[in-house]
Amino acid sequence: MSANIESTDVVVVGGGPGGSTTATLLAKRGHRVVLLEKETFPRYQIGESLLPSTVHGIGRLLGVTEELEAASFMVKRGGSFRWGTNPVPWNFLFAVAPELSGPTSYAYQVERMKFDDILLRNAAKHGVDVRENVPVAEVIGDDERVRGVRLADGSEIHATFVVDASGNRSRIHQGVRGERIYSDFFKNIALFGYFEGGKRLPAPDSGNILCAAFDEGWMWYIPLSDTLTSVGAVISREHAAKLQGDQEQSLLGFVDRCEIVRGFLENATRVTEGTYGEIRTRKDYSYTNSTFHRPGMVLVGDAACFIDPVFSTGVHLATYAGLLAARSINTVLAGELAEDRVFEEFEGRYRREYRVFYEFLSAFYDMQSNEESYFWKARKVTNLAATDLEAFVSLVGGVHSGEQALVQDFRESSGALADAVERTGSMQTESGERMHHLFGTPVVREVMQEMNNIQVRGVQGIAAHELPLLENGLVPAADGLSWTEASR
């Protein structure tokens, strides 16, 4: 008996932010897109702290800005760190960075059940054929290219392209014929749960994320509402034995050894029922695939790479990769450029973005350094012509590449910038000269410019003049949804 076979232009596997972004931006160019999600949304997911580049850049390209605002997510104006040799917490505001200053100098803390569902339903509104509770068994292909996917029920969907956005537990990422290469440096384990009644930072920064280092690792403290807080401990694998046995007691033990988080939770109670009632673990081993693409298939988000979550880059990297993948596929399906040409651009830009965060995070994990050294490393990595503080915030705000579609009218308010600089507390050094030396290698000046370009497209809906990010590289077309040669 022959299998049930259907055909489409693109199959996207995975309905998270990377998959929804890719599918929506393909459908906006009129392509037939089938999105396959093994679960039924809304479903639980970790990774709740967003960056402005996602909210105001990608969000506007997708057309979900108003829905995100209506969802009443907790507003995140920046972050607070108790890290390094300085025992006093230090803060940053997104408005410090010129790319982010203005009325949109914020992001959200989100319940991913709600956020991911908004993006998935938005894909359906744009014409994507969204199918939930449909697991994919394997990719179909030959020596020349990937030709489609086979579902768990034995049926097949043939397509010109397959996008694997199914996350770190992807069953099909090896379809690109690569292998996952794990970092020797970032081999951590996360243990996390949820609490009601935890304290907040003083307004208007009550929605900011708090990251605090302690002897075994670091803790996140993410306010998801006025009362609900996500709390997690990230520890190195050398301390994994401490997670054995009663996980609640393990988590509470880490809280007890992290003074600032202990104080915030002194009158809080752990949620023990419903979606947030479970203590969860995740192996946060950072990795990158040896290749992100082969003819007919591309990896997006955690299927391609993962980096330590201290700067909340998961959704940022996934949606950015979704934009790059959509540009590449749109260009090939339109017959405008060769597949190998556009995916060389995709992989070059995506790896550069990952590498910037990886290099900076490697330095950030040096617990013996203070915040000024973090700013120095950020400027070295980004090579941005900005003050050290601005460069640090541009990096952790996700706008360091300079993509017009990721940064838009963030430059409007010099008053907001001045106010932010005045209010960043101990992040300001006693002498301005102490933060004058930062950011020196060329790996990210272009990356910052790219994030700016994406947000410009997202907010203004127009194309800015863009130069190639890579040597002999491509530039986005006028609508930002495909590639073109720079000479055009």
C-alpha cells in the first residue's frame, strides 16, 4: 500500500518562535507553507526573557506588535546583575544604547505558552497551513538534496525546502549531514521553578531580569507578572550531583546560597500545582552544528545552535535565524539567486551572531572580573564606535549587528538616553575614563549594524542603505524578505 503523499513549497518542522517566524515571512511572499508541530499549543516552554530586537524588530515584521502589547506582558526596561567582584548589584537600561533609546527601549518578560501561541496563530493568519499534534519521523532525501519529510503515521510531505526549527531535541537535525559540536566551556545544567509573591525591584524597573552569581553558578529571577516569578539556578556539570534526590530541596538550597535572590523570595511560596507547579531541569550544554544547511534543508534556532541563557538570547537567535532562512528560501523560490549563494549568506550571518555572544559570554563567566571588564569585552567583540556602556547594552539588547529590521525608531529620544545614563546606578564608574577603552575587534561592528537595519525595517517599513555584512556578501531586498546582490 503506497503512502499518502502531498506536496508544498516549504515544510517547517516546529512551531516555536523560529519556526513561526520563518513560516510567516515565507507566506508573506505568497509561498505554500506547511508548519508541523508535534505538540498542541499553548504548551510550556522555558526562555521567558526577550530582547528589544525581537519585540520591536522581528515583531513588527511579523505584524504582532499590537497583540504583544495587548497581552499585558511584564515590561522589561533592562537588567540587573550581581556578578563579578563587585558585591553591589549593577544595572543597565536598554535606553542607554543609541539604537534602543526612545519610546521602544524595552522588551518583555513573557509566559512562553502565551507568546509562542501568539506567533503560531499569527502564522496561520498569514496563510500558513499550521498542523498541531503532528510528529515528524524523518527527512526524505537523496544524495542530491532533501526532498521532504515522513510523518510518524507514515505519510509524506514533499517540498522544495525543509526547515528544522524543532529545538534542541530535534530528531531530524542530522538531515543536513552535520554533527553537533559541544562547547568545552559552557557545559551547564539548569534547575528551575516558579514562585508567587516574590519581591520586585523599585518601579519603573520592577520588570527587569535579575542575574546573580553564587559559588556554584548563577541564578535568574524573572518577574512574569506582578506576583509570578521564574527562578532558576544554572550550575556547571561538576556540581550535577547536587541535583540528585529532592529537586525542590536542591533549588531551595541554591536560593539559600544566593543572598540577593534569597532576600527577594523570603516571603514567597513555590507554585506546586498546574503548569508552573513542576521543578524542571534542562541540560544547558552550548553547542553549534557543524553545518546549518544542505540543499533542500536548513536548521533554525536550537536545532542549529544554543548558547548559555544568561543574556536571554534564545528567542533572539531563533527569530533572527528565521528571518535569514526566510530571506534565503524566498530568493531561491523566486529564481533570483542560486541556493548555495544565498545559504552561504545565511550561514555566515547566523554563525557571526552566535560567535559574538559566545565570545562575550566566555569573558562574562569570569567571576573575578567586575562590570567594567564586561563592557571592555563587549566593545572588543563588537568593535562599535560607541561608549563602553552603550556597546554593552547594544550587545545584550540584541541590536549589535546593525540589521535595519531589528532596530528602528530607537534613536528618537535623546532625553530618554540621557535619563537612562543618569539612572544606571553602579554601572556608571566613578571616572568616565575607566570605561573609555572598550570594544576593539572587527567581528561585530557589522553585526551591530545588521541588527539596526532589521529594526529600521520593522518599525519604519522602509529599507535603509545597507552594505554587505560579509565579504562579497548579499544585502536584503527592499522589503527585507529576500536577498539581492549589493551592486543592484
